[in-house]
Amino acid sequence: MKEELIKLILAFRENRNWEQFHNPKDLAISLSIEASELLENFQWKSSEEAVESKKEQIADELADVLVYAVYLAQSLDLDLEDIILTKLKKNEAKYPIEKAFGKKDKYTDL
Amino acid sequence: MKEELIKLILAFRENRNWEQFHNPKDLAISLSIEASELLENFQWKSSEEAVESKKEQIADELADVLVYAVYLAQSLDLDLEDIILTKLKKNEAKYPIEKAFGKKDKYTDL
Amino acid sequence: MKEELIKLILAFRENRNWEQFHNPKDLAISLSIEASELLENFQWKSSEEAVESKKEQIADELADVLVYAVYLAQSLDLDLEDIILTKLKKNEAKYPIEKAFGKKDKYTDL
Amino acid sequence: MKEELIKLILAFRENRNWEQFHNPKDLAISLSIEASELLENFQWKSSEEAVESKKEQIADELADVLVYAVYLAQSLDLDLEDIILTKLKKNEAKYPIEKAFGKKDKYTDL
């Protein structure tokens, strides 16, 4: 994510004096709530119906998830791109191509 | 997020032929499950205890959330930075500084 | 739920001296995590596939959700059957039959 | 849960002709969304503050969780009390009193 955008996200919070509420546990709760609100747009619908009728809401909720991801990363002093790279390497070990190709199973079931 | 990193994330999936499972509804389910696994690291713990004893696991789960965010955005043809900017503008209207300063209430309760 | 079963559920906890961790907020977190573990059994699968291959796991996770519901109700001094009756009445007002019949929309969209 | 109450819950749905939407996967999604709405009452609050200011909303969301649990159990032909008894036995094996007494760790960490 661009440094400039991260600054905007953090400034939004500073301007409202909300850092005082943003401990990592409550941020993790909030991120989970937003992910659930994202999912709510798909409730009782096929994937296609949801995308057709709720695309803007889905985009908004996905943005909320990302905003909390930025706050949580900042409070833990984590760099988003670093942790993704680290996790991709672990996922490569958990899901080697020759075992996981075309399979939807969890690594524990492969 | 850097174009290069997004390409790595998408390549991870292509190499395993997993796009076939990745419809937006199942991606939204998965994003919500990962957010919940992130939260599990804080279960029964204070925020401080969790960060002290589970920081690596928290980083890994946060990375999983972000990876699914990239897949979902790609499947909906959304740009992550664009949707964040759009949502920040909406949040500024919902939470004007003079009303929201230092308050933890939802905008509907402000 | 039978009084006798509720007693068993509470005894399980007392025998392990776990009430000390079971404040309502952490119980709500745990209930949400268990609901997500339930959902995980449906990840990347059609409803039918999941029921066929994961029925026992689904039953176990649903039981975990109910066990936490009992703990949360007990910590708030709520009776499970009372709160369901109260909520059904509210839902009847929100979703009057003549408006909601055969519709999957949220009441705010009806 | 009393047979009579289960009948009321199922009648609520039949009267609205909603069984057509209630496949197990979408019910699992809905249960997870309701659990998250329950948790939202605790967002940015201590457990005590939430219980003091949001007890009615917490009770309502807990009721929604239970209503979906009844629908899901019915669609899978599961008896709620049976699955709880079965799971309590498994939990006793996972968390033997002598190992788990006073410990908040997951069984995999005990």
C-alpha cells in the first residue's frame, strides 16, 4: 500500500482522537465484524446475484477490512507487504504445487 | 499494494489451479474465517498478553486476510487503494470530526 | 433446553475452574469464533458436499456454539427460551407475513 | 429446548415460505453473521460497559443465533441436546480436568 494512503488512514483516526480505543484486541474484533458485514452482502444469494446487486456495498466493506488491517499492523509495528511475503512462503510449504494442484482441501487433509 | 506483490499472490493461486473455487461468495466466507482465526489469538487474553505470546500467529492470520482481500478485489475488478479512498470519504461524512472527536459510538448513536 | 443439560454444561466449566476467564465479552468472542469454525466446514464446498463429507464436524461445532450460548446466557442471567420468544415477537413485527412472504430481503429492504 | 418452542420457530419460517432459502450453507453463514452482530455490542467497550449499555441488544442477537441453530439442526436432522452431550464427552477427553484445571490454553497447547 502506498505510504501516502497509509498516512491518510492514520490521519483519519488521529483527527478523531480514536487511537485511545484502538488496542490490538479491539481492532481484531472490529476487523472480524467488518469481514462479517462483507459476507452479509452474500447472505441468501448466489455469488452472481450478490455481485450484481451489492457490488458497491461489498467494495465498501472490503475497504473497512483493509482500513482495520492498516490500524492493526501499525499498532503491532508490522509492515503489510512483509507479512504477506512471509506468509506466502509458509503457504508454499503447506501447499506444495504437486500435492495441492486443483485440490480444495485444507493442508491437513491433503 | 505493489503491483509486483499482487502478481505473486495471484501466481500462487494460478500455480495451484485454484481460481476454479474462488468465486466471490466463497472468498468472502474465507476472508471472514481468516479474520476469525486472527481473533482467536486474542481469545481469553488481554490485548497485551496476546501480542506478547502470539505476535507471529497474528501477523500470519492478518496476512491471510490480506491475501483473500486481494483475490476478492481481483475477482470483482476492484482496486484496493481506490476503494479505500472512496470509503474514507464516506466515513468522513458519517463521522464528522466535530461530532466524532474522542467518541467511540457508532455513527447511528452519535 | 433441559435444566439437567444446562447443569452438565455449567459443571464442565466449574470442574475446570474456567469461570474466571468467562466474562461476557470473551464469551461473545468465543461464540463468534465457534460459529466461524462451523462455517469453515462449508468452505469451497456446495451445501450438499459439505453435509455429506463433514456432518459430524458440523454437529460438533454447532454444539460448541450452543455451549457458549449457555455460558453467555448464564453470565447475563438470561433464560434462553425467554429471549427467543421475545425476539420472535420482534421479528414478527419486522417481517410481517404479507410483506415478507417468499422474500429473502433484509427488513430494511422490504 | 422445548418441543413447543421449536415448533414456533419453525412455524415462523413456514409462514413466510423461507425454507426455500435455508440450505445448510446459507444457514451457517447466517449463524456466523448473527454471532458477529452479537459481538458488535462489545466493540470498543469493556465487558461491563457493554453489558450495562447493550444488554437488550445482546439478548436479541443471542436469540437470533439460537434461532439459526434450530434451523440448521432441523435441516441436518440433528437434535440439539444430543449433539451437546456428544460434544461434552469429546471435550472431556480433550480437556481432562487434571491438565486443564485453571488453564485457558487451547487443548493443543496444554
